[in-house]
Amino acid sequence: MKPSLLERLNQKSASISRTHDAHKQALIVLWQSIERHLQQLLNTRHGACASQPSLGLPLVSPLSLQGDNPQARQLCQVIQGQIERFEPRLTQAKIEIVNPINDTNAQQIRYRLSAYALTAQETWLLSYRINIDGDGIFKVSLEASQSTGQRSSNDTGLMVKL
């Protein structure tokens, strides 16, 4: 016996819902993977990797980055360069200082990374918070992800297949 129209519609709806949930879960896994890789990348020091000597950051002291300091701005450029070179899933990375430059009482230095990730269907704008604690350890966490719509034919960069 053939299922009724209502039963067939319910089955199709459930199938679409499962597909959407699987896609959403795949995106979450991807964003978390990028987050972990960024944290590993930023906590790697120059010279720690023999096969890639340019991998990693110099030793960072949060005290040297406080106040109106060109070192804090220079670190933005260094972080951005590392991400552009060693995290191919992100494009057009931009780093900005979040805590006020003149905030000398800050226990942590905070930066924000904004970058695009390309999937097979969409381009996503991602925002990650980067904190440097008192010991110079970088902590990375996803703040937001927003789809910018379907990919256009002129999107370049590594496409992640979900």
C-alpha cells in the first residue's frame, strides 16, 4: 500500500531536516577545527618547527603590549601574516586590537580576527576572539559566524567540502 500524501510529505520534511542538521553540524566541526588550529599556530614559537622555521610567533609578554605601544600593532601584523600563510581555510584575515590601547590595567591583551571561510555552497564571515593571558598563552574562541550568501565564481581560496 502506498503511503498517504501527508505521510510522504512528513518523510520528505524529516529528510530535509536531517540534511540541514548534518550540514549545520559539519559547519560547527569546521569552525572548531579552525579554532584549534589557530590556537596551536599562535602558541607555536619561532624556530620550534625545523621543517617550517617561519612558523610561529616570537615570545610575547603581555606587559610589553600594554599602553599606547607600537609592539601591540606590530603583533597584529605578525598574527595576520601567520594566519595568511599557515591557515589556508581562511582568506582576507584582518586583526584588530579590542581592548583600549591606553588600558594599562588590562590583565589580558585582546584581539579580534575577522576572516572569510569558503565552503562548497557558501562564503562565511567568521569572527574569532584572541586573548593573550599573563603568561603569554594565546586563547582563541569563535565569536560569530555569518553566511554572506552563495559563493560567486570569482571567490578564491581553499574551498572546504562539507
